[in-house]
Amino acid sequence: MFCPKCGSLLLPKKEGSKKVLMCSCGYKSSNVEQTKITETVTKKEKDVEVIEKEVNVLPKIKEKCEKCGHDTAFYWTMQTRAGDEPETKFLRCEKCKHTWRDYD
Ligand SMILES: [Zn+2]
Ligand SMILES: [Zn+2]
């Protein structure tokens, strides 16, 4: 969102329970983007859903489950934080579905 008056980037600010977009020139917009938080949550849920669905086609490796002792687990990698962070490897026991992270 940019300021219609001077073209600068508008900064979100809290005004009581309302969120407004403010510009350094004094311009204030009440055109609130309240969907931001909801969007993030929805995206997270979708990611989980994808994993649940696709787990059966994931590659398997020999890895011992600390919970049930089974020796085969599904694995996948996921970018958990910012792009410059290394990918995190996740493992899920084929038998008991116990899921854990693998830190190299
Ligand atoms: Zn402005
Ligand atoms: Zn297990």
C-alpha cells in the first residue's frame, strides 16, 4: 500500500483496536487489512494438510523410531523459517506415525 498523496510506503499502525495505515507525510488510511493474520494461519493449516495427504508417497529411509523401535521412516524437508535458513528434515515413523525433526 502506498500513500496517494506523496507515494511513500504506508506503515501499519494500531489505533486502539483498529489498525490504520499511516504515512510519514501525515496521511492516514482506514483501509484496514485485517485479513493478514488469518491468511498466515490458513497457509499453515494447508501446509500440514499437504503433508498428511502426501506422506504415503514420500521416500523412506532406514531410521530407527525412538518410540516404537521400527526401523523405517518417511522423510521430507521443509523450509521452516526465512529463505536463508537451511531446510529442516522431518521424519515420520512408518508404523506408529511418530514424527520428529532430524538435525544434522
Ligand atoms: Zn504521504
Ligand atoms: Zn514408531
